[in-house]
Amino acid sequence: MSKVLVTGMGMISSIGATPEENRGALIRGECGITRSSTLPTRYAGVLPFGEVKVSTDHLKARLNMHGPGITRTALLALYATNEAVSDARLNASQLASFDTALVSASTVGGMCLMDELYQDIHRQSHGSPFLAAYNAASIGTCLQSAYGIKGIVNTINTACSSSANAILYGAKLIRHGLARRAIVGGVDSLSKFTINGFNSLHILSPETCRPFDAGRKGLNLGEGAAFLVLEKEEDAEGKKIYAELAGYGNANDAYHPSSLSGEGDGPYLAMKEALSNAELRIDQIDFINAHGTGTENNDEVESRAMLRLFGSPPLFASTKSNIGHTLGASGAIEAAYSVLNLTHQEVYAGLHFTRPIPQTMLRPVTEHKKIPLRHVMSNSFGFGGNCTSLIFSKA
Amino acid sequence: MLYIHLTACISPQSSFPEASLDHLQRSADNKLRVIEPLYEGLPQQALRRMAKVVRIGAGAALPLIRQAGASCLPIDGIIIGTGNAGMEQSIQFVQQIVDHAEGILSPGDFVQSTPNIVGSQISALTKNKKYNITHVHGGLAFENALLDAAMQVMEHPTHTYLLGGVDEIGTYNYNIDFLEGWYKKEALSNHQLYERGTPGSLVGEGAAMFLVNQQEQGALAGIRGVATLHADDPAPVAERLGWFLDNHLAEGEQIELFLSGENGDSRLSPFYEACEEILAAELPIARFKHMSGEYPTASAFALWLASIWPGGADLPGHMLKRGALPLPGGETSEPGIKMGRNVLIYNTYKGMQHSFMLLSRSFH
């Protein structure tokens, strides 16, 4: 089977609008999580959020998208996809070819528009311009039509591991010869829907999140998008190659809709399967971009699963301490960060960590360091027990 | 090739546990709602908390998983396609946010609001910790799930997967598609679905589940190919169908039946007509949307129909649009022509998403 290579990246998060800006902020240990005052929710100014500091109007102007029915989620996705496609120098005929696939993910999609949705479901008008925006496939459909994609188009939703699975599916299409290249990634925007949802579960931290810290108080929600261009090795000759997507693992925790089992069977099996898929041994993983949301449940269970699989786990940290949990975008953004780890041979500090969890005593990396990295693992776990691990290798 | 070994379907017709399709169950209030079984195999306490989409999905899947377990066939993953699972709970949660002005809310609806709820509940109920994924790309959600299963068995030739397509009619998500013009405004019964020539269809719902692997022996049917396309014009769709058939049929091989996703929406008829035009003029055509109604994963219902069809004239009369099917035993084989035991399914969702599936119902 052909190797699957990353030849283009585009991303936007609360700490930057390009991979370079994000890298700079990660090196400096910047945190994009602030007490926003612009979100249309009563929690604006009360809880901290990893908000992308670019207004929806500015995104519309920048992308020249002024038609009706365009959501902030779609704009963030279009922005990151444009960057990725141009970074990989895909031309119009490649985009329109039957062997170019598009696999995206979003958990919120058009649900960011609560007021319009409320009116439409109650048929209070003849329909808002957003009727086609609420369904789960709306972002994928929007990207498909923007680029005229004729190959396989798909949208995945496994909650917080959605975009890790979008990357997995794109890689499989290439490995099995169903596509030569795949544009893969995910997006989510901050919304009253998810803010109230996570708040009802009492897992939103009133302060900046502290992944893997004994005193962690929950997660912060964030927003953003990241898209990668994956190409098969034979087609990537002469191109800029960021990294290889060496393997993936997907497993279900089969325990509870919104929390992980004590021993972390799902996370353990996903990481184990990724290693076997990439044909790597445990001692070959140099760094883990952990799921590390900052909730009581996740961080302890993920630690246990790392201890169970690795014995003595490799270096790890969670970039959610910089940008919060971006839900449907997190798997893709963190995949892009893993690629940055490899291309620049460096790891970034997990922020706000002071004391390890007493039961597991694992300490994330807390400073930016240049170190040789060959293989980096990126973890994403979601509601419904959907766990996915990706492994990127130095090209 | 991906082989179907077991299948079950909960639909608006008498399809579960055994199919009895000659008598057409009627729609009510322009909707084709599923006939829900008693779900004797589901834990009753869990059942009370389940959304309908989870009940029908798990209700159709669990008997298959049990049957597989009885013959020591482990399930190596759960691959679900759904257009709208979780949507109704999302809207319930929106209602809570509005009613309580973002105050103290109950998390139940939020937790059940993600589309992976069906696959993850089946996984939790059967303690299945293997591959688990949910494809949600609208009218191609099931086709992507099918492709995924095909890739999984290519990577793991001994594995068996649960593959399913499931959607529900939600009180409110119906309103969104209704406002967008996808359902008939006038009152209509499903037995007249194809007669009106007006825009819109009748909404439907259902869960079709399949156990699939690479073993030919003992299989009900084999899926020889699946292709998908986004297009808003019939010409590229017909062109892609030509390519699909050239790629999957051997020289001189024929199709036995064209199962068409026609749904009574006058705006979508040109897509089905364009496909009919490139197929042999005498090819029998059958339709199924008057049985299932229209929903994103209705093509899973079509695949279920095709995989249980024994062939020949044993097809409910109300399905046949054109042509005649040979009586059992009346088949003749002309020299040089392989008997067509292939069913072609073409479906479009909203005239934007298109899929072809080619199923071979006998391969001995």
C-alpha cells in the first residue's frame, strides 16, 4: 500500500490564523482562552473561551462570501481549506478530478444559529436562509460545492473524535486506491448550543483549563478549523512534504455516553491499534499530543491508558491548554500540531500545570524544547466512547 | 466483494422480523412511520431512555449480532450511516435553552444529540470495543458506511462488520425539510406517490442492518460496487452510471432489475429518466420509496430489499414500474450471455447527492 503523506495544511484557532502563527504562539506558550464578551450567550464574560479573534463579517469579506445562508462554521472551514489547498498547490483540474476526496467533520455545523433554527423548527416564518445549514452534512456540502469536488465526499460525526476519524477515512481511501489525494479536516464554532450542553454536564472550567493537573476543574470550549491535504507518496514527488500519516486506530469504550471507563479500554485499544496499524513498537513513539481536555474523568483515564500501554509513557502534553476544546475541529487541529512537532523537531509546553494527578503521577511537558522526534501520536476521544489515535511520522 | 450474510430492517412496511411486503402499508398524514416491534431483545430500562432512532437502530441490529454470536461469528466493528440521528434531541435541547433562558438544563438531550448515538449505543449494549464510526454525509451517509466496511474487510479479510443505515422522522426536523420544499404540500397517500407530478415527496424513516464480510459461502448477496457523486444536473449522473456499469459488469453481462429511488418529486424525475435511458429498454424497473418514504439513508432500505429478493416474479406487484419479471424456473440461458442476477440501485437525495450500488444476489 502507498504511504500517505501530508502535503498541505491550513488552520485557524484562537492563537493564530496560519500554521506559522499557531507555531509561534505555541513556542511562546500563549493561551488564546479569554473571557469573551462578544458571544451571544449569558456565559459571555463569565466563562473563558478559546474564541477565534476574527469576526464573522471579516471572514465573509476575506473569503468574498456574501451570499445568504453562510454560517461562521462554514466560513472557518472554507478559510482553513483554502489555505490547505493552496499550500499543497492543488490546481483546479486536480480538485475536479474523480480521484480527489473530501472528508470533513463538524459537530455543531449550523446549530450555531440558535435563533434562526428555533424559528424554522416551529415554522414561524417561510423559512430562514439557513434551512440547508442545520444538517450534519452542511459543512461538507458547502466545501464540496466551493471546490467542485467530484470524488468521494464524506462527513463523519463521532462527537469529539470526528475530525480524527475524517483524517483516518481519507487515509484509508488513499491506501485502498479509492482516491489519490484527500482534503481532510474539521471545524466547529463556539455556539450557545455546545456552551449550554457542556455547562449542563458541569464540565466547563470557570478558569483556564489545566490538563493533567491535580486541581483541574474542567474544559474550556474553543473554536477553529484545520484541514490537511493527504497525497499518496507517488504523487508527492517534488512537493513540500510535512510528514507521513503512518497509522490509525479506532476503538469504542463501550461504557457510558458521556464519560470514559475507569481503565480506559477505548483509549488503550485505540492507541494500541494505531501502533499495530503503523507497525511500530511502544518505544518508538516520541511524543503524544494527548486528548487532555482538563476534565476530571478524561485526564485521569487517559493517563491510566497511557500507563497501561506504554508502562513508562513518552513525553506528552495537551494543546487544549492553549486553545480549549474545539470539538469537531480538535482532532484535525491537534493533527496539524503533531505535524508541526515533527517538521520543526520540537515539543510545546502544556500550560497551567502545577501538580500531577496523585493516582497516576504523570507530568506533561511544560516547556518548549527542541528534541529529535520520529513518531508522534495524536489522541481524540468523544462522547459515545468513540476513541481514535493517529500516528504521524517524520517524512 | 462485500458479502451480506444476515440482514434485518425495521421500516414502515411489514419487514421485521420477517418480511411480508405484498400488502402495502399506507402512509398517514403524509408520513410513512416505522412499524415498531416490541423490542423483546432490548433491555427494557435502556429502551425507555432511547430516542426512536436508537430504538429502531438497535432493535434491528441486536438480533443480527446475537445470531452471529450463536454461530461464533465475532463482530469486528460497527459502521453506521445516518442523516439525522441526534437531530431531534439537538432540537429538544435548543428548546430547553430557550425555555429556561440558558439556566439550569438537563443534560440528557445534549448527551443524545450527537449522530453517533446509534452506533455507540449498539456498542455499549453488546460491549463491542472494536472499530466504531458514524458517517453522516446526508444522502450518501449509508454509501460511505458501505465503502468503509469494504475497506475494513480489505484490510482485515477475516473480519465481519455490522453495517447499517438509520434515520427517523422527527417532529421538528421534518419542519426544516418541509420549509425547504422537500415534502408534498398537498395531502397524498403513498399508493399514489408517483402519480402527482408535483414537487416534494413523502417523508419516511427506517433502520436497515447488515452483517458483512468477505466470505462468499452462505451469503445472501454480494455487493459488487458502489459509487457516489455530487451533481445538480442529470447529464453527469447518467455519464457516471455508464462508467460504473462498464467498470463492474463483465462483457455481455446483464442487469436483472433496476431498483429506482424515484420519490414522486417532479423536480427529481429527470435524474431517474436520464439513468433509465442508458439502460436496456426491456430492463424491468421497480421502485421502493412508496414503501419506505424519503429519508437520507433510504438507499439502505433498497439494499435490504435487493438482498432478500429471491429473484424472478417474486417481487410485490406494487413495486414494478415497467417490464415483466420471469416466473420462477422460467429463466432461459442464451448461449454466450451470462444470466443477469444483478440488481442495480440508483438513488438521489435532493437532486444533489447520487449513488449507484450493484448487488449480485446469486453467485454460484
